[in-house]
Amino acid sequence: MRAHVPGPWRLESETRGPEGDELLITDARGDVNIACALFAARDSGCCDYEEAAKNACLIAAAPALLTALRNIVHEIEAGEKPNLQALEAACESARSAIAAAEDRVP
């Protein structure tokens, strides 16, 4: 059994309908639905579009964030003295993943 659907994940589509409005997060090919971020009017008890879009970006960035964290931990725990060049590369990947999660350009 896999731990999760492999990344990258992406924000695939926006759907508006009578049952509610949603942002769909899928795998890179669009074959597997990962999650749905729901949105509606502010007074409906559901988050609004802006908040749902930020939630969707965070969800879609999860595999990249996990990979970046694993790489940083690996470099730190790899030996007595971390490889600073590899650690900096891992941190740069983490910065890019954080930017994607926050829906901004790194």
C-alpha cells in the first residue's frame, strides 16, 4: 500500500453548482482526485473563494513540502558534518514549495 498518491499535485478545476462550489486538486495528469476545497458566500458557514483557493494551494503543495523536508532532514542527519551545498539545495527546494503553498512566486 502506498502512503499517498505521488506528487506533484495541482489545482485542476473550479466547479460551481447547486450542491456547492469547489476547487479540485488532482495528481499531475488529472487522473486521480486528491481533495476538494469548498467555497461559498461568507455567511454560509463555508469559507469564501479566496480562502478556499489558499487552502487548495496548500493541499496541492503537500508532496513538494514533504519531499523538501525529507531532503533537509536527510542532509542534517547524514553524517557528522552536513554537506552545506546539498543542504542549501534542499532549502531552496523548500523555499519553492513554501512559495507554491502560499500561492506566490518564489
